[in-house]
Amino acid sequence: MTPTLFMICGLPGAGKTMVSKRLEKQRRALRLCPDEWISAMLPTPSQRSEMDRLRDPVEAVQWDVAMRVLELGIDAILEWGFWSRAERGRLAAMARERGFGVEVRSLAVPFEELWSRIEARNAALPPGAFRVERADLDLWWSDYEPPAPDELLPQAQHAPERSVAASPPTVFLTCGLPASGKTTLARRLESERRAVRLTADEWLHRLYPHLSGDVLLLSVCQHPGSLRWPVHDIQWEIATRLLALRCNVVVDWGIWAREERDRFRTEARALGARVVLCLLDPPLDELEQRLEQRNATPPAGTFQISRELLESSLKLFQRPQAEELGLFDPL
């Protein structure tokens, strides 16, 4: 069966999440909802300007994740609303060019019914939902372009079948300091093991391109107030869903704390997955040399790391010992 991209189309209150969750179970798919990600990344839900700013980069990251899982034979559900016919047509064409099927699912609900549902939801907002005012719905209703009948017909392509491995899935956890070679290894595993790679630093750059390096560096230091933690939570949720779908995953974070490594190993094993800890631990002088070279021309998705920051990282890094390494599966 050709893997299919499902585009869930409708206004707030139309029932997109309910339909998407049902489809996720029926099709053993990966569901991607921007509102849920944005809610997790916002300290307070009242930050309307930041909520609006995040939507485009969040959807860009979700698109890339969707394309990768489709390549690996897993259906993807984008719960974006898709208000514009032009947007639906452009994205559907991009997916079909890559050999994937596309289905647009439309939820048409009368205006007053939508508002009644939204009022009820506003009274007790579920996780991942935002308050909507009637003025918002008035504006969105006038902007919305419902799908035409020709958009709603399934248009699967006759691409070669893609199969998901029958053997137990594997999660690869990269472990090491900055410049130890984690992402280089993660990319190789992504290709060789037909895996989905989740690199937190790359997401941080894409989600917060307007922030200075100093602010984003708090994420490298794993500062308690950093932007890294919500990204980690989202990526781990994706990872566990993919493992349940028997898809290999590479989690490329560094994972400095023993407590974190124990938690991820336990949760992944509960899903029947193999867990491989990929420790990269070059000597300090080699790390310093690599960082000097990388800082001169930082590659996309990386940070400039000073010697002081490297020394701080060394103090935080709980290097795995032989006893701990023996708890993980071999590469």
C-alpha cells in the first residue's frame, strides 16, 4: 500500500483533532498537530503574537517529519486546518511528486454550531487548545476556502511499496559533549538504519531564528529555563509513537544525565524496542580543536561554543561508565 498524507481541513471547533486521532489509530499513522506543539512551547497561552509567529516554523518542521515517515512507509496526518485552496494544492502536489498518496479530509460545520462548540471549549480548554473569540471566528470564516469536490478524491500514486521492518524497532541515543560528532553519527544512522532523526539543536534554530546565540546557548547548557525542554518533550513523544509503529528513531540530544538515559531506556523497552546508547567521547584537546574549527564557520543548526561553555558542559556531563553501558543493546 502506498503511504498516504492525510490533510485535515476545517476551522477551529470543526472536530479536526477528534477525526485525526481516530484516523491515527485506524491507519497506524503519525499525527502532527501544530497547536499541540505551540502550546507546549509557550510559557503562557496568552502570548498571542508568539503563538502566531511560531505557526509557520512549526508547520515547516512538521512537514519535514511527515515527509520522512512517509518515505519509511508510515502514513502521516497533518492537522493544520488548511484554509487556503492554494496551500492545499501546493502541498498535495509536493507530496504526490514524491510518490505518496494524498487525501484531503474536510469537516464542514455551520458557523453557529462552530461557535457553540468553541464557547464550550473555551470554558474548559483541553491541552493543546487556545481560547478563540467570536471576532476571531468571524474573521477566519471569511478567509476560509472550503475544499471543492475535486480536492476530496483520494489520489494515491502507484509508487513501489514501502515496508516497515518486522524486527523490533531501535532507538539510537547519541550521548556526548558539543563537537563530539553526535550529529554526524546521527545522520549516518538515519540513512543506514532507515530511521527518523530528531536533532534538537536543528529544531531550535528553525523555531527561534530571531533569537541571539546567547539565548539559544542556554539550551546547549541544558539550563532549567531553556527552550530545549519543550522541544525534547515533543521529540520524545514523536519517538515513542514511531517506536510503537516499529520505526527506527535516532534521538540526537547529547543526553548528559544518567537519570534521563535510564528513563528513555525504560520507556523504549516497554514499547518492545531495542535501545542503543551511542557514546562519543573524544579527548578534551580534540574537542577544543574541533570547536575552534567549527566556530570559524558554524554549520547550519549548530552553535558557537566558547571554551568557557565547554568547561561548563564538562561539569554537567555524567559520562556513562561500563556498568551503565552494559544495560543498553549493542549497535
